[in-house]
Amino acid sequence: MSEVESASPTPPPTQEDEPVLTSRAGAVLTITLNRPDKLNALNADLHKGFAAALREARADDIRAVVITGAGRGFCVGQDLTEFRDAPDDIADRLRTSYHPNILAIRSLEKPVIAAVNGAAAGAGLSLACACDVRIAADSATFVPAFINIGLIPDSGGSFFIHRLLGNARAFEWMASGRRLTAARAHAWGLVNEVVDDDELPSRVAEVAATFATLPTRGVAMTKRLFDGAGSRTLEEQLELEAQMQSAATKTADFREGVAAFLEKRDPSFTGS
Amino acid sequence: MNTDALVLMERDGAIAVVLLNRPKQLNALSTELMDELAGALKDLDADEEIRAIVIGGSERAFAAGADIDELSRATPIDLLYQRRMENWEVIRNLWTPLIAAVSGYCLGGGCELALTCDIVIASETAQLGQPETNLGIIPGAGGTQRWARVAGKAIAMDVILSGRFLSAREALAAGLVSRVVAKEAWLDEAKRVARAIAAKGPVGIRLAKDAVDRAYESPLTLGLEYERRALYLAFASEDAKEGLNAFLEKRAAQFRGR
């Protein structure tokens, strides 16, 4: 079955019109949410574009993924005008539009970095927290938003934020709805790193490029091991480690890593 | 090995590995594939040196169902004359333990094939389901009967009527699979289990498989009698003497299959 999207019947819009943009730099794919005048609020079109971009990210020659937002904001969650104009059941909307993308981020066999360039609110916050790593601009903010209109944290927010912060902080913060600065988010462990606003693009590029040189299969298996570690018993986790380690020793990167070590040189990993 | 064959078969010591090979169709079970599969399994079953058989597909798919294209063109009399059930009977009547290595899609006829096996090892990516009702038909290779017996009415009805898939962990909880393994280990783990079984006394293994299968066919009292007779038969074997003596003498048993 071909993974390539079929051509659209009308002339394709220019790149700048697309609600989600992708760009490649070596083995790094950057996905940019592109509704800057709406602070990248999520609507059906954006979800479709995002889904396509995440499918593109599955290619074997992509070894790291960056998700970021165009303009001032990262992503402020569900577009409320879409909500008002087409009030179909939110559960169906979550199941068909949101959940597949959140699940896709977790099942991508490579590291996914959220470059939080601005406000991350509501489902945009959940989206950032669904990624493996978060690097935030100094002026970025983190806003639960859901509770401010009487809603619960969706799009995985209740899962990821609980896991990142622990129950006490997660509940108090998400129930309060208050805005968090990047500095506070970093102190809490919600975010891995904070950089000056104008240094975010270069720092993210640096981090992503480094990830892209690592043994991708080993990184992917580590990601999967950590994902379930909270819900498995020690015995189950040990057994899974044994199975995955056996597979890891069969990779070319394992052979290269050992050879480089013995030959006292830098390794050159291919991701397979 | 002819890699164009629909079924790839490899002997590895006392075990054999049989892999379905229609990757573009996600191993959809065409009549041709089932003919080849049944033929390969029958040959292996006749070879006493083969003590356990692993059946698998690929990491992406065990088997995604029957060949819909084929089905859509078939009349009921076509289906009768294809003698499709005979292939399934061949697989059901093997006396060699069958271990299904299930990764990815295990749906419809593919799921029924897995359920026909004795042991199912599922990778964390496995998805099990019977989506036949999406096509206006029903599972016809044992799905309704096996799901009801193994998983119980609640899950059987949900899966078969709603077309929902079970994840590997859900299938484990429902009793359809006995182990969930890492995605990368989907085939290696099944082979490991197969080798462990292959190292045991073949007489005992064949009689045990038969006795467990019998549990679905008769009332408990009859089943218990059947089991006891099978035990007496096992006791009559040289393997039993060897196994019991080896245990008492604190050494490894050497089973000959007699």
C-alpha cells in the first residue's frame, strides 16, 4: 500500500497557504503549525495537514522530528469559532481528528521535539506534552485553558501532564487554569530547556541534528520502554528489556558503536 | 527457498517456521495461500523430527483476512467446491503443536487462523479482530465459536458485532493470546517457545495438546476420563520412564519420542 498522498484535482495552494508546513534539513523533519494569525488554533484542516506531516515523518531516513508554531504562538488549542459554527459531538471530533495525531507522535519510531516558540494552551499544551522533548522560548507560556471554559484536559493532556508533573502539581495547576511562565515550567520539569527567544531556532536545530546522528532504533526502543514503564511491573519491564536488547544487538549501529569504541574513534551511526 | 511462494517454510532443528508471504495484500488468505499453507503444514506434521511449528506473517501483518477480491467474485457453490473448510480441518487436525507469532494486523480469517493454533504469541503491535460484519458477512472459519468459548460472550459479541479490534494487551486479558512481546521480538519469542516445547517428550506433548483440545468437545466428566486414559497412554511410553527417572536422578532427560 502506497504511503504517498494522491494529487489533488485542483491546482495545489502555495506552501504558505497550507495550515501545516514541513521542511527537511538532513535527517530532521520540521513540522510547523501554520495559522499564525489565529496563534495556530486547531481546526479540521490543520488536523488533516498535521496527520499528513506525521505520516511523512515515518520515513526511515528521518531520524528526528521537530514540531513548532508559525508566528507568535505555539498552539492555543481548539479553534473556538469552529466549535461554535459546527458543534458536532466533541467526543467524535476528538476521536477522529485529535487522537490519531497524538497517538502518531507516540508511535513515531524517532525522537519528537516540541519547539515551544510561544503560547501553548489547551490542546496545544497537550500537544507539546505529547512530544518526547520540550525546548521553550523564554517568553513562551503554558496555559491549561480547558478549565477556563469548563472543559477537561483532553488530547492526552490528562495523561502526559500527570506523568510529567505528578498528581499534586498536575491537578492543582490544571484545575486552576493559570498561566505558567517558561521558567516555572522548566523548574517543574514540564520543559527540558529554556532559551532566549531569538536563540530558539538555532538551539532546536542543534538538538534535533544531534538526535538525528544517534542510533535511531535504540532511541525508538528506549522511547517505547519508557512509555509503558509506569504501567508495567518490574518483571514485565525486565522481560521487555531483554527482548529489545536482543534486537538492539542485531542492529548495524550496535556493531558500529562497539567497533568505534574499540578502535578509539567517533562512531558514525546510520539509524539502522 | 523460493521467495515468490505464498508460504515460506524453513526447518530449524526440531522446529519449523512457516511464514505467509503475500506482503502487498497483508497476507490476505486466498484459496491458493490456504492450499499451500495446509500442504506445508501437513508435510511438516508427518515429519516426526519436527516437534513444534511456528506460523507467522511479517512484523506488519500476521494476516489481514480472507481475500476480499476473491470472495466478492464467488458464488456460494464456488465456495462449496473450493472445499475451503478442508484446509482448515487439516490445520485443526495436526498433532504437532502450532505456535502463532502474531504481529500487526490479525483480522478476520487471519485471526481465525491464529485462534486455530495452539499458542498465540502477540507482539505489542498486534491488533486482533473479526471485521466480517463490516462487509455484511460473518466469520466463517471458526471465529464465532472460538471467540465465544475463549473470550466469553461479552467480548465475543462486542468484537464480532461492532468490528472493534483488540490490542495485544486486551487480547491477553481476554485469554486469546498467552504472551505479549516487544515488536522486534515477534518471531524470535515464538521460536523460543517452540524450541522449549520441542525439547520436551513428544508423546506427552501430543497427548496433552489432544487432551486440552478435547476440553471443548465434551462434558467435564467425559473430559476427565479422556485425560486419564491419555495419561495412562503417556505412562506406557519410554519417554515417561526416561523423564521420571531423569528427574529422580537429577539429570537432563533424553526423549526419543516413543
